[in-house]
Amino acid sequence: MKKTNKSISWKVSIFLSIAILFWSCKSKEILIEDYTPEVVNSWNELIMDLAVEKDGLLTLNGVRTEALAHTAMHNALNAIVPVYTSYGYDGIQPKADPIAAASQAAFEVTKSSFPEKETELKVLLDGALSKIPNGESKDLGILLGKETAAQLLEARNKDNWDGEADYTWHPMAPGVYAEFNEHSGTPEGFIFGAGWAAATPFLLPSQDHFRSPPPPDINSDDYTQAFNEVKEYGSTDSEVRTDDQAHLAMWWKDFVEKSHNRLARDLIVKEGLNLWEAARTMALLNMTVYDAYVNVFDNKFHYNHWRPYTAIRWAENDENPDTEADEEWNNLHKHTYAFPSYPSAHGTASSAAMRVLANVLGTGDDYAFVMTTEEVESAGPFSEKVKMEPPTRSFNSFSEAGLEASMSRVYLGIHFRYDSVEGHRLGNAIGDYANENYLTKLKTNTE
């Protein structure tokens, strides 16, 4: 009798496994093909709007919220139908409704960052939930969204995103970052971003995981060439900078998290990505941009390198006989950001983001696209906005766009060429690390 029961039990087990596998595959096909990315794009746009309104993207709150919200959505969706590896979540709930799960996850995360906007957030959530029939699937979706959001928020509870770090000012010396509060428009003794260097990354093992090589010595030919280039091409009334270089210098001023999320929304629709693909795209994009900021600011404060504004005006004292001072020199937009120069943060974050987009969209790097930026600040943060004419720029590849974003800072007059070149290289390394190690596609039996 025992032998018979074991035989029956074994056969039942095999039958159930086959049935579950068949159902799972069938469900996966339906889910992946039938669910569109509107819920992802809607939350992405709303979060960015709220972040701009709250602090002008001068903190990590906006990109952090985007990263948390989309990663919670990603985890919830892959608990329903596993397509990609999750980020620190191993729950399974195949009966949950995907829209309910994704919407609820985004709501819970965004509410934690913008509690004063709960009523506005509830409108978007209720709009999505109202289209789903009441029942077990909807209820399980809501519970799953709450669970993935809570798990992620708890894991990042002490990530120091808004912490402060000590900074010691150094005496004026060749190559050393110096204060220029009259040009940055900041209070005396203020420095931006030291706390960013101490925030906990999402993906990188540590803030200093990628250490940049030192910038060129002030007496080197490389430094002299970079000095003369930015002095000539980045000045307010440059006689050598072309109209196109002036345009791209201003056009790329939009914050990376704002411009690249906007681009991602457009390309998600253009490429017809499904809900799973869209959530993964936005999750990996924003975690990577966040980590790019952390890593590059760690490098900035490690090297504490001066800006062109200081270098050109103080060149008489830089001990380099081949540089010539101009005490009245100013750059294109008559503003310099109040933190060290090397490497370029904009170049790093833009290049990292472009590297991720080339991977997650499934297009590869060799892909032509148009990017739109309608307006930018005329000078520093919260300055008057200026319209971009034209508002678009076209690219033949993601790497081309990342490099142009990096080099734009030379023509703007706020970075040396080596700042931008290293920012581009560093961003590519961060993007490659993210692509290779996180939210990767699960292998199936047919692969």
C-alpha cells in the first residue's frame, strides 16, 4: 500500500508540475504581450514634476524616488511573472493583477517622499485601480505593491541620501578648488554635493568603487592645452565657438535625471515596450544615475580640483609659465557650480544613463534618435528660463549623445576637457556595471 501511495504521489507531483509550468508559460505570454507601459510612464512623469517643484532637483530626492518607485514596480511585476532578476526581493504571487501591483508600489514609495502630495498621488492611483475588476487578483495586486514598496523603503531607510559631509577648505594653491561665491551665487563658505559623496549606492559596492585617475599636473602639456581650450571656447564672447557648440552647451544644461527620464518615456513608447520592460528600464536607469552622482562626487572631493573660472583668473600664480591669466574672464552662461571640477558630474551621469538605455531598450548603441529640451536655466539654479531654438538635437547612437553631453561643459566654460573625457569614461563604466549585474533577463529552458 505504501508503495502504491508513493507511486500515486509521484505521478500527481509530476502532473502538477507540468500543469503549473504550462499555466505559467501561458500566463507569461499573456502578461508580457498584453500589458502596456502607461502606468510606468505616468508615475515617472509625475514624480519628476513633484521633485522639480519641491527642490529644483538640487537634492537626490527626485532621482532616488524614481529609482525606488520603479524598482518596487519591477519587483512586484517579476513576482507575478518572473522575466528579470529582482532587486533584493524573492516573493512570488502569480495571481496578482500587474497594474494594481505596479500602481500601488509606485504610490507607496512616492507618498513616502512627498507626503504633502498624497491627495494628488491618490488621483493617479485610483484612476489605475478603477479600471481593474474587483476581486482576488486586484486585492492581491494591491497587497503585493504595498509589500515590495515597504521592503525596499526599509532596505534604503538609512541610505544617507540627504546627509551632510564635512568639507575642509584649503589655502589657495595651483589646482586646488577655491571658493567663488560671487560667481556661483551661493553663501560664503558654502559647497555643494559633499553629502552626495557619502550616500549609499544602489548598485555599486561602495561610493569609491570606480576611482578615476588623477587629473593632469598643472605644469603638464595636457593641462596647458585644456586650459587654453576652455579659456578660448568657453568664454562669454568666444570668437571661435560655433553657433552649434553654443547651442549644445546650453541645451545640455537640463538635469540628467529630468532629460534622460523624459527621453526614456519617449523611447519606451516608440519601441513598444511592455509593462515589464518599461519598469525595468526606468528602475535600472534611475538607480544608475543615482549611483553615478554618488561615485562622481566621491571622486570630485577626493581630488578637490579647481574650476576653469578660478584657474584662468588666477593663472599668474599657477607656476605654469605657459598659461596666461585673464582676471576678467567669464564663461558662456556667467555661472560656475559650487563644487570641485574633476570629473564632470554631468558627463558621468549622462554617459551612464545612455549606456543603460542602449541595453534595456534592446536597441544596442547604434540607434538613431531625437532628444528634446524645450528650455533651460539661463545661468545658475532658479535663474530665468531661456527657450532652446531649436529644442531638439539628433544622434546616431547613445554613446554619441553621452559624449556630446560630456563635452558640452567645455563649451559652457565650466569644465576642462579632461574633466569631460573622464566623466564620459567613468559613466560608461558605471553603466556597464549596472547592465551586467542587475535586473538581468532570466534564462528559460529554451535558451
